[in-house]
Amino acid sequence: MKRVDMSEQAVLRRLKTVDQLRELCLLLMKAKKDSDEKAEKNRQTGAKSEIKK
């Protein structure tokens, strides 16, 4: 079995990586939410313009 480096530096490096991944996930979730809201707004605007024609 491969030994895991449990030195302070290695643990801190892994924690920083996890923190960066978490931040990325949160940003991606926010971007998707914003994108979905924008798409919904465009759909509603598109539907209104179709009715006016």
C-alpha cells in the first residue's frame, strides 16, 4: 500500500486544494444560476415579442 505524506506541509497543501475546489464549485453553481435566470428572462422576452407579432 502506498504511504500518504502526512507532514504539515502536505496536509496544508491538500487543504488549500480542497478550498480552491470548493470555491470553484460555488462559482460554477452561481454562474449556472445566473445563466438559467438569464435564459428564462430571454424565453419570457421572446414569448412576449412573438405575441406582439
